[in-house]
Amino acid sequence: MALTVELFPCLSDNYGFLIRDEATGQVAAVDTPEAGAILAALEATGWGRLDLILNTHWHPDHTQGNAEIKAATGCEIVGPEEVRRVAPLDRVVADGEVVMLGETALLVTAMPGHTLGHVTYRSGADGIAFVGDVIFPLGCGRLFEGTPAQMWSSLQAVAAWPNVTRLYGAHEYAASNARFALSVDERPEMAAHAAEIFARRERGEATIPTTVGVEKAFNPFVRAGGEADFALRRAAKDVF
């Protein structure tokens, strides 16, 4: 399989993703934080088409470009039912379903916590997952709707994927996450990892994607000692 990913900044700290199935040329946008940036990136790729929008959850910084991009490209909008709260949606998907982008099979997995209907899209064959606001380098999404138990379960589901799986989270939060991680993890290897992240951000480099293996080794939320410990860490990060 061959899935090409184009990453580019949107808004103040979002990332946009365009993905292309190389076997067929079909293209999808994962979330729509900023229609203009996404359409400009699509033109820059020369790919010449957009077949799907794949929404991970309903928050406007992930859906507000749906209508404009559909009007410009005629694409189909796919996502969880909750997207209908704020934006157009053509096809509702839920846990365990598969979305085909050409010959690439993207497994939909329910990952509640940040919102109740949040989903991720993963190509096991390519070792790539688009995880929205579930997990970031050294971080995880705030619990706007879900419970600590739900988010802990979602993070453990991500941790069960192969270690080499590349995780495309939707925001650039790595530097602030690293500062919090250093406050709860005094290992020298954590300090070295944080220093690498700070250096990458100083150079203006994205810290996305990360991998399951890296987050299992360093992410303070994935490494929490259970649901209760996770809840304490998430609450502490909210006021850090």
C-alpha cells in the first residue's frame, strides 16, 4: 500500500492533512480547520481532486471548512454523527466501519473523551493513523465532554497499535506538553526527549507525526498508573 500525507499549518496551532492513495489518485482532507489553507495546499500538490473530507469530531476548528471545501470540490464529507451539530455531513461512520480511499482501507475507531463521538482513522497497511485531538506528542486532548475513564480507555487503545504506527494529531502543542511532562517525569531520557522537541520548535519544525512507541515511552498520560492517576495528571495539566 502507499498513502502519501501532506501536512501544513492552519489557524494558530492546527495542522491540515491531505492524503492521497497512490494506487488510484483519490485524495482526502482530514478535518477542515481552514478552508483557504486546505484548498491552497491542494492546488500546490497538483493532485487535481478532492474526493473525501474525513472529520474526526465536531469542534469548529475541525469542521468549519466543510461547506466551502465541498462547494469548491464536490467531495463527500464523512464523519461521526456529532459533526451535524455544526457542519454539513454526507456519510455517518461509527466504530469498526471502514472508509475506502481508493485502495486504502481506513478503519474507524471510536475514541471518546475529548468529545463523546470522536473517531480516528487508521490504515494498518501503511502504519498511519489520524487521531484528531485524542493524542499529541507528550499530550492528550482536554476532556470537554467525556470522562477520564473514556479518555484513558482511548489512550490505551492507541497504545495497543503497533509501535511503529505514525500518529498524526491535529495540533502543535508539543513544547507546552514537554514542559508539563518534565514536571512529572525526572528521567534523564525524558529531559533529552524534551530538549529535542524544544530544538525542533525553535527551528520551526513540526513535531507531528509522532509514533505509538515514542508516546508509550514518554507521554505522561499514556504512562499514567491507571485511570485515577490519568485523571489527576489531566487535571493538573489543565491548570499548568
